[in-house]
Amino acid sequence: MDFFYSIVAFFTTGGLFMYPILVVFAFGVAIAVERFITLTLITSKNQVVWTKVQPLLDNGEFTEARELTGTDGSTIAQVLNMGLSLQRWCRHSPTHRPSFPPCPTSDPTHGT
């Protein structure tokens, strides 16, 4: 209880300058709590999607993985869907490459 009284005494001796500091502190704590909750939920959604997609990618089932990630709204699903769409485009259209970078090759002597 002495700790609480020492904080109150410090606050009262600080005068009027302590109130803006307290308001800024409260905003900072609110933002930190909101970010923690949001990032925890996003991480949870991403982990659920990854556990579904990883076996498909390991087995080479890219079409199924693309369909699964296309219907999901999570962050990792959107990123994987863009990559899988580009992978399909590179695989099926080797001659026509408008503004995309060159498709990666497995040839180590070929510079990209």
C-alpha cells in the first residue's frame, strides 16, 4: 500500500503537468491493448489457414491450395493466393510476361 501512496504523492507534487501526461499514458495503454488483441487474432487466423494449406503445398496440390486461399480472408491466405496465382501464371504462360519480373527457375546458372 505504501507503493500506491508514493505514486499518488508523486502525482500530486507534479501539479497540473501530470494530467496531460496521464492522458497520453492512457492513450498509449489503450493503443497497446488494441494492437495486442488485433495481432493475437490475426496470428490465430493465420495459423489455422497455414495448418490447412501446408499439407497441400507439400503434396504439390497447388490448385487446391489456390482455391483454399482464394476463399479465405486472412492475411497469409491473401499473400499465398497471390504467390500461387503468379506461380500458375508463370507455369502456363512462359512467352507472354507483361510487367511481371521473370519467373524463378531451378537452373542455378541462370541469373534472375
